[in-house]
Amino acid sequence: MSIKVKAGEAKTVQFTITDSDGAVDVSSATLSFIAKRKTVDADASAAITKANAAFTRSGGVYDENTGIVGLPLSTSDLAVAPGTYIGELKIIFTTGSNVDKSSNITIEIEPAVHDD
């Protein structure tokens, strides 16, 4: 997966969570997201971190029961230096001890052309 955004501009990223059987119900799961310059960077120095409460799980196109969630990224979340970042969606299912992580997500943050 690849995401392209402008620095300092808000954007909502949609995730559709699936496995080999299709859509995955994430209604009982804890979600988190992190983006860093390099995978070896410490989590504490990540450019973007979002906890479970930040995810949109229902309303509009979002439905956690069918694995479709949104992740709003605010202007302050994206007030980072332009460049390429590596992101990861982490899912912890409360019905078991399973922790699933997405494949690496490439996030390209482009410089904004306008000042505002």
C-alpha cells in the first residue's frame, strides 16, 4: 500500500482489513498506526503515531464489522518534513492474543505549494 499526501494538509486514510477468507471484523480489536523515516528508528521518535481512539469505525463508508476503518490525519499530524516514511497498522484482537501487523505502508509526504 502506498499513500501520498501534502505536508500540513489533513487527510483521512481508509483501511480495508482482510485475510484469506475476506473481510475481518475488527469491532473487538485495538488498532494503532505508526510512521517513521526508517524501520530501525525508535517508536518514540516516530513522525506520526495514532492510537485506537483516533480511528473512525462507523458512519459513512466505515464499518468495523466488515473491516473498513478510517484514520484521520490532521494538519498537525502531517506537519512533518516532506519525504518518504514507512508506516504500519497494528491490530490486537481482544478475543485472543493475536497481534497482526500490516505490510509496510509507504507514505510519501510532498511539500505544499501554497503557504496556507
